Amino acid sequence: MRLRDALSRMRVRVSVAGGAITGELHDDVVDLSFAPGCYERASVQALEEHLVSLAQALHTEYVRQYYRALSEAYQQTITKEPVAIGRQDREYTERRQELVAEGRSAGDRIVITVRGMRSWQVRICAGTLRALDERQFSAAFGEAARALIRAQFAGIRVLKDQVYG
């Protein structure tokens, strides 16, 4: 129960673009914020690249905090998953590295895709930066991120069922 409590209290906060864009992950919620004037000056391409960096950094920091919580709960240092033993474990690991998850905001204005939690892509639909103000954009990004997180967990559940029965 201690691990579950630690994980539910975890808050991951990272910044990219020299601190101009900040993301905070808690539960399956991603809150996005911009330094003053950053959103208004951003191009679609630059913002997509910064948001990919943000997603990668959030994931990396989440994994770091997760293993710290796991280590504390089991009172031993755990820094990575155990080595795959047996055919099923190897199959699961290989297939998980190719698992694709996608999250979309309402109206598909923002789409976030990840393969194997390594290869990230953020697509912002043309006209989105003109149509949405900073607050609306942040909410739409959070919506897409939440959908991606849920899709990833759903994909993992399906994969485990397929591999382990």
C-alpha cells in the first residue's frame, strides 16, 4: 500500500526551451504552462519540437521518480526492470518496445504519438495557434496527453493478456 500511496502523490515537473514551457504530470493529468509571451511568439514547428522534448523529459523524470518510490517501498535500490527471463518475458519486452499509443485532443487539433515510450511525435493541426489562446491550447494538450497515457496503459494490458494469457 505504501507504493500505491507514493505513486499517487508523485508530481513530475519539467521545463524545456530554456524554461519557457513547463509541464507537470500527476496521476494521468498533464498541466502545460508557458512563460509570458512564449505562446504568442511560437511557430507550429518550434512548438511541436518543444512539446516532444517536454514529453520525453516528463517520461524520463517519471521513470526516475517511479524507481525511487519502488526502491523506498521495497527497501532496496531498484534502478531498472528485471532482466527478461524466458520466452514470454522476452516476447513481452520486444513487443512493448514497438507498442504505439496515441492521444488526441477534441477536434484532433493536437495529436501525441509514442512508440515504445522512446520515439515521440506531436502534431499541431494547421490554424490551431490562431484558433486557441494559450489557456485553450494548454487544456487541449493536456487532453491529448491524458488520452495518450490511457492508451499506453490499455495497450500494455492487452499486450500482457496476449503474451501471458
